[in-house]
Amino acid sequence: MRIAMTTFQGIIAVCVCPMLVVPALAANSYNEAVNGNLSTNQSSPTPFTIASGTNPVIGSVGPGNSADWIAITVPAGLQLSSDVLAVYTSTDSQGFTGFQAGSAFVGNPETTASAYEGYTHFGTSVTNGSLPVQNLAGADLLPIMANPADAPGSQGFTPPLAAGTYTFLIQQLGAATSYEFDFGASAVPEPAALGLLGLGGIGLAAAAYKRRSR
């Protein structure tokens, strides 16, 4: 019985481990200083396809250029799992970001909250819905954007975002602001892999039970 259990665990390890060590694709980045200014047109946002890992979007907004528009495409097999405000440099305490599904933003982004799947203020001292004032530097913004209680009037969604294209607005109506958003993409778990992991867990539990029963 001991040999059978060891063999079973070995089979699970052989089946599961290759799926756990598949190397991640190289992440992409968009830097306005290198790639050019992001679009200021909601109907024609700058296209940007992300890859597995961290995908930085680096730019600036403010007087004379208050809005950057970028259409982020999440390829099949991946999901958008985070949107981290990695850098915020401004004398203004907060800016605004939000998104809508699709390769262009339809509706008035200034007055129609329901046009957004989700939105949030971002910065070092921000107010969102009924939440207390927060410093969101270094924070993942997706959970705030997802909750209509924190983003009043928005459609709401459940993170992570599935494969598809999403048009993001990055806006600052006050002082010049430099930013970096790190969009994190991860592989969608395969049902077969989840099943094998479950079997592995059962095998390990059985082995532990056998040891305790001696």
C-alpha cells in the first residue's frame, strides 16, 4: 500500500509539474517617452496588446493634454488580473481613470458614469465613493473600479477581466502628472490542470492521514 501511494504521488507530480513550470511570455510595455504620446481621441485610442506578466504603461497628463486613451487587448488564454498604480508624481492629489469594454469608448466620458464598466480616482490622497481618503500609490486599482459602491453609477464587473479589448482613460484636469500603471496579466487556469491539482491534494491528504494512523 505504501508503494502504491508513492507511485500515485509520483504520477500526480509528473502530470502537474510540467504545467506549473511553463515559462511566462515576455511582458510588453508602452512608454510615451519612447513610443510616442498616447491618443487623445476616445474613438481612436492607442492599441496596446499585453502579455503574461507585468505590462507597464508610462506617460503624463495635465494642462494642454488632459486625457490619454489606450485600448488594452488581453489575448486568448490570458486574463487581466491587476492594474497597479506604480508611479504617481504630481502636485495634484488625484487623477481619474476608467474603462469600457471595446476598442473605442462610446458615450460622454465626462458626464456619463454608466458608460464605464469601472472607474476610480488615483493618486496620493483620493476619494472614491464612500471609501475613506486613501493613498493608492502601489495599490491595485481593479477592486475599487469593480465595485459600483466605490464607483457610483458604473456598470461594475468581477476581476479578473477576461480576454478581449478594453479602452482605458487616464485623465488629469489639474496639474501636470506623471504616471505608471502596471497591468498584470496571468494565464487562465486550465480545467484539466485544476483537476489534476485536486487529485494531487487528495493524494497528499491520504498520505498524511496514513502517517497519522500509524
